[in-house]
Amino acid sequence: MTDVTPGKLVTRGTYQHNLVGIAVTLAGLVALVALMLPFRSHLSIAIPALVLVVPALVGAVISGFPAGAVGTVAGFLAYDWFFLPPYNTLTVRSPQNWIALAVYAVVVLIVAQLVSKLRGAREEALRRTEESERLFELSKALIGDLTLSQLLTHIVGTVQSVFMPRWTALVLPDANPEASGSGEALQVAASAGQAMNDDDLASVTSGGGQARSLGLVDDRAPRRVSVALVVSLRPVGILVLQDVQLAERERSLLGTFANQAALAVDRAQLRDQALRARLLEEVDRWRRALMGAASHDLRTPLASIKTAVSSLRQDHTRLGSEDRAELLELIELQSDRLARLLTNLLDMTRIESGALELRPTAVAFDELVAEAMASLGGIVAPGRIMVDEPQGLPLLLLDHVLMSQVLANVLENAERLSPDDSVIRVAARTAPGSAATRVEISVTDDGPGIARQDRERVFDMFSQNGGGGRAGLGLAIAKAFVEAHGGLIWIDPDVERGARVVFTVPCDTLVTAPA
Amino acid sequence: MPKVLVVDDDPSLLKALRIGLTARGDEVLTAHSGVDAVNQVALAGPDLVILDLGLPDLDGLEVCRRIREFSGVPIVVLSAYGDERRKVEALDSGADDFVTKPFGMAELEARLRVALRHAAARQGDGPEHTTDIDVGDLHVDLVHHMATLSGAQLQLTAKEFELLAYLARHAGKVCTHHMILKDVWGPGYGAESNYVRVYTHRLRKKMGDEEGRVLKTVPGIGYQLVPGDHPPAPNE
């Protein structure tokens, strides 16, 4: 917002201004008289007359005709008293001097009149410039990409600084009156100036306000001016100015303000609505993706459980005891998988709703691995895991519940992608270049690896290739949890075979794990 | 002992199916990927393929098409619930039947039995050169355009006979509306599934099969001609 000089558009304090002009005029007059007085007998009577024109004109330039007139009268008297013989009386003896006196008075009055008119024209031009500047200032807000609330603040701020009421308020129809529960159709959306008290608020928003407020001046509150903001005959809101008296010119300026503000508010409201719709759409898309991913991930273990159970029920006579044991084990593992998926989903919704709170504690790396293995149940056989922990690794500083989920998800993914009984390597090291504030954990499998173009996508919940064969929710959730810890997760591009998932976690910079 | 190839990327489902089908007396082969599946069909020559539509490398539909380029082996597709469009696409791509996950072994076995039986019936002289088709008690004489049910002749219009002959030629296979319209009505048709509905209704009436036990409706997909004595377990 540009700097707005205090003071009303139309020169407030004209009275004061005139006094200044008159004071300057009289001071000048006194000075000049004092200057000329010692030499008065040597001067021609025309000289003082010409010299004494000056203060009257200066006065007229400074504050217009009144000062000029005062200057004229004072000059007239001073001229007569001090410079026209006989001195120190108002008596004029010579007819010649009468003429000099009359010419002085006429000339000064006419010139003062002209000067003050010029001055008025200049003031008018200034005022017009100022008006167009104000309008320009407001219209900048129309073009600018302000949000609705920024725009409203801008409007009341501008009006407040230009018209200087006690306060300015912008009243808008309540966007959702049911939700606010107040039953009132109007609410103050923005205000400026002095704080509004409860009575002000009530009187501004009280019912039946529509018709009353459409008029420029409010009968019930004489020192209040209300202007309706209307766009194509549809009221957008009401601009209310308290304790202000407006000249005709200011009213029309306020009207123009109001029209522009109405358009801007209308536009901003439409844009807000569009934004909100897009946001809802985005949330909806996210939900659908989550639902799709979740139902796919839940169905996969369910399919093998049902197949195994129905086999057991149907073919119990033909199944060998070894087969039966294998099917039962499968059912147990897949049930674990289902349970883990549900835990993951629950955590995911907690992240989304913002209810997730990190509870960092110091954990040793091998404890984290053990916790992840425990949460995997029997999905990954402990014999397949090879842990590589260097000496002197610092303690990890993290929410071990969440981070063990991350490790478990990554391990589960590795298990799924690699041949049975192949080794899965879990390693940790101080992250290079991190000034020892982070530890890098990597999980390397022996599977076919992840294609270059899929290395980003595997962490994306929306990823889906050709209707199937998706990475599942596990890695997407891992990513969310790692990022909640301020870390990163990626697929290492520099492995010769298999896939290596790497993620960083915060660590305790002071304490190292006992060797 | 039929040789069954099971294609799925979920190892635990493969395992459950391997155990279940082996117990039933099948010889079970497994494949984790689409490419592996196509190779195994070519090399091992299975009698039946159970194919999951969601595979990591190739789309299941593409696997169907590639197998159909060189083999008529019956394909039963495993699909996710609610994936009607892909089911229809798979059937149009040459699959014989589908089972929706999760499924019980009884349902799967019924489907496999139907698919195997009719594949066996179709073998020998190819379907194009067959003159007579038997589906259960139904006999279709393609040369004389006559059909009998348990020896009694059915009075059919030309179009009704064509529809019945088409379904009989593909007995055991789920025929989509689209396939039926294109092959029976002509290439210009494809979306007018109400035609098929009207004619199947008339056929059922003439065959005394109002409940649709022989000429089975597969909801949202199409029709399947199955012998009345062993109807597969109801789908979905």
C-alpha cells in the first residue's frame, strides 16, 4: 500500500491555513515598514506603495484571497499612517496622495483576487491528481493476485486512510450461515481504524440491513455512511464508514471506490471458490488413490488366504500332512501381512489428518532392525537378513514405532522382489557430508532390480503400471514417515544387481552405540 | 493328469494354488511374469493356463494375445473385483473364462473342469471343420442347420440357430456380447447387446431352459453354453 498522507482530500483546516497566510502577510508588512521607515522622507510616495504590494501578494499565494484582503487593508493603513504626509495620522492632505492610495488599494485587491483564483485552480488540479492516485491504488489491488482476505483488508485500509472515519468496515453476506450458527446473514469481513465495539458490530450486521444500507447515508446512524457494493445488480457487500462527514466530491469518489471494490471482491470470491473446488478435487483424488491402493493391497493376501483355506476344507483327505502344514503357515503369514497393511493404513490416515506426532527416542540400529523383524512376523525369514553395522555408529534419534515400520516396509518389498532364500542385506553408515547428523540405512536385495523409469514412481501412491504389478502402499508410506523425520528415501542407481533402497534418519551426534 | 500353468506375481497365491491343484491331481507349473508365462506355454505345452491380469512386466491382456498367436490352450483369467472392463477385454483377447479374486478352490475347479472338457471336445478337427457339435444333451448339426435337445428337434429361426451354433462352437468359453454380435450379426455390430438378450431369451424358451442353466448369463459380460448336468458354481 502506498503511503497516504494524513488529512482529508479537501483541505481540512482551511481556517488554520488562512491564519498562517495572514501571519506571514502581517509579518512581512511589519518588516518592510520597519525597513523603509528611517528613509521615508527621502522616498518618493510611489516606492512604499509598490513595496507594500509584496506582502499582500505573498499572503494571497499562500492562503488565497482572505490573506490577500487582510494584507491589502493592513498595507493600506500602514501606507497611509507611515508613508503619506502628514506622518502618523490617517489624514491625507494632498489629492495626489489620495490617488496613490486608491491605486494601491485597487491594484492589490485585483492582483490578490487573481492570485487566489490561480491558487484555487492549482489546488483543484492537485485534488484531481490525488483522487486518480487513490483510484489507481485501489485498482492495483484488482489486478494484483491478492487472496480474498488480503483484498478486503486492502480495501478497508485504503478507505480508512483516505477518508479518515473512526472506523471502516466491510460487511459481507455470511458464506455459510448454517455453519456459523448465528443465524445472521451478514458478518464483518474486514475492518480498519479504531476497534469496533459490540454495539457497532451488532448495528452493522443486524437484520434488515440490506435495504437500509443501500442508501448512501444511514438515517439511524447519522454520522455513518454505508455504500453498497453491487455487481450487475447483485449486492456483494456493504462498506460502512463511521463518524465521517463527506463533501459531495468525496461521496462520488467513495462511490467510484465502491464500484471498483465490488468488482474486485466478486472476482476474488469466484477465484476462492474455484481454488476450494480444486483443493477438494485434489483431496478426493488422493482418497480414491488410497482406496484403490488399499483395496488392491488388502485383496492380495486375502486371495491366497481364501485359496488356502478352501483347499484345506475341500481336499483334506487328499492333502498330505506336509501340504497342510504349508498351507496353514501360508495362512498365518498372509494374516500377518494383512495386519501390517492395516497398521500402515491407519498410520497413513493419521499422517494425512495431521494427528501424527513424532516421539523421537535414542535407539540403536540393531534394536530398530529387531523391531522391524518382529513387526514383519514371519513374512521375512530371519535367516535371510544380513545386518552390517559399522563400529561406532551413533545412536539413532527417531520415532522407533514409525521408523521400524519404514524398515519393515522396505524389507517386505525386498522380500517380494527377490528370489526365495536369497540374502537381504541391511546396512547402516554415517551419511556422507552430513556432519554426522544423519545415518544412512540401506536395504539391498538380490532380485531383478527396479527399472530406471520406475525409481521415482515406486514411492508414489498413485503409481500403477498397466493395472497391476504395483509396488503397493508400503514404500509410499515409508517415504511419508522418512520425510516426517526430515530425511530422504531413494533407490540407489549404482548397484550392479538387485535393488537397493536407501533412507536417512537423524542420529544422536554425541552418543555412540556401545560396541 | 492335466498340466496346469499358474501365472501370478504373488508368491503366496502361487504356493496355495500349487498345493491345492496338486492335491487335486494336476501337474502344476508356475510363472511369476508375463514373459515367463508365454515361454512356458510354448515350451512346456500346458493343458490349461490360470492367468492373473496384474503382472509386473506385461499386461495380462497382452499375455493372452501373445499366447493366442500360437496356442489354443484354455485360459482362465484371475481378476480383481469390480474390474468388469478388463474382464471383457481379456475374454475378447482370447481368454475362456474368469474367476474373481478372492476365490475358493471349489469355484476355481469347476471353471477349470468346464474349460478343460470343452478344450478336449474342440481338439482333433479344428472348430472350423466340425460338422456336428455335442454339448451335454444338445446336438448341433452344422451341415443341415438342425439342433436337437435329448433327441427332440428344436424349431429355430436362422438367426437363433446361428447364435446357438456359435455358442456351441465355443462351449465352456464365456462369450462377450461384443464377440457374439460381431460373429453372429456381422462386423458392423458390437454395441447392440439387447439383440443378444432377445435371442438368448427365445433360445432358452425353445430349449426349456428358462433358468439359464445351459445357456448361462454371465452378468455384465456375456453368455456361456455349459452342459446342464454340471453347472459351474455361481459367479460372484
